[in-house]
Amino acid sequence: MDIDPLTTGMLRPILAGPVALICGLAFRLPVPEDIRGRLLLAASGIASFAIWPVLLSVGIGMTTATHAALILALIPLVTGLLSSMVDRTWPNWIWWTGSSVALAGTAILILSRESSVDNATSIAGDLIIFLGVIACAVGYITGARVTPAIGTWATTFWGIVFAALSLLPVMAFLTGRTAWAGIGVTSGLAMLYLAFFGTIGGYAAWYWALGHGGITRISSWQLAQPVITLALATLILGELLTLQLVLIASVILASTAWAQLPGRS
């Protein structure tokens, strides 16, 4: 409410950066020894913790949380497609069928509007979030390339540090966008939650679960995120959950789950 979307997205890694740096040094987390590994780590951190949060925050500032939630359901599909392109593999028909239906449902979501919403602004917000989904997928893929060498904790914490360092000059240039003295308690607590729970806590728990439960088993739980977000957006933000939105959500989630079936590639 009191911090503009661009600043909100940049503050997430900037506030989390010092904590991540302290954890990395305290636990003596390794960094890749070769130049390629360090470049991959930097790319993963900047894509996952800098570009992705900024695009998400800016996009949500232009559209609704419910729309954002359903676009986020595409992260497994976009990640799978980009990963297949990098590995030069070809997913089977199950994956393509589910992905095609999910993308079609998302297109309908982006193009369908309520009369009370500014169509052009909201469509632009949805498309910005979709670009953020691509950045998030790139971060996952590059992070997966460096994780076997240094581990999930190092990839997470050093990635946050890289993101914070990359955004500090931009933040210094744009610091005048926000009236810092006018930030209320609610906005301040929300910002701290995004930085320490959403960035450090959420990603650390996610990577820990992937390492202990397996990618195939744990990644399917990502489908719970849009459902939870829809519920909270309705209860907390008072956003309208229409029948049309429920139907689109069902199509996107069901088709994404279908694409994640075992043996899809």
C-alpha cells in the first residue's frame, strides 16, 4: 500500500542479502571453483531472486492476485520446456497435451476481464508476470546445473547475495520513488515477510524438500500454490472469485497436473 511495486520487488533480495551473506559465511558454504560454475550461480541468483521478484511485483501491481496465482501454475511447464530445449530432449504426447491445454487456459484468463478492471493495464500486468515465470524457470534450470557441485543451501544463499548486489545500484538510483517516512506498520511487516519468509525461508524450505523428497514427488506440490493464493486473495484482499475464474483455474491446474504425470519425457 505504501511502497511502489518496483521498489517492493527490489527490496526483497536487498533486505535478504545481508542475512544470506552471514549464513553463507557462518556455515562456510562453498562456491564453484570454475568460472563456468560461478557464472551459472550468478545467473541463477539474478534470475530467481532479482528479475523474477521484480517482474512479479510490477505485474501484480497492474493486475489481480488471482490472475497472478494461475499464471504461476505454468512454472513447471515452462521449466520443463526450457529444460528440454537445453538438454535436447523431446517430451511425449502426455506432456504436450497437458501443456497446450494449460497455455490455452492461461490465454483465456489473460484476455478475459471484468467490466470493473482496466483491460489494457491488467493484460500488461499478466504478460509481465508471464515474463517473470520465464525468468523463474531460467533460474531453476541454471541453479540445477550448479547445485550438484555446491549443494542446495549454497545455491540458495549465494544466489540471494548475487541478486542483492545486482540490484543495489538500481535501488540507489530509484530510492526517491518511495516516501520512506510514510510507510505504515502493515506495509513494513508485509515487506519483511516477503524478504525473510518468502525469499529466504520459502526457497530454503523448497530446495530442502526437493533434496529429501525427490524432484518428481515434490514438484507436484507446486500446484497447491495457486489454490492457496486464490483462497487467500479472496479472504484477505476481497478479490472476486467468479465461476468463470474457477473453471479456468480447474482447467489450468488439471492440465498442468496431467503434464507432470510420470513417464512424460
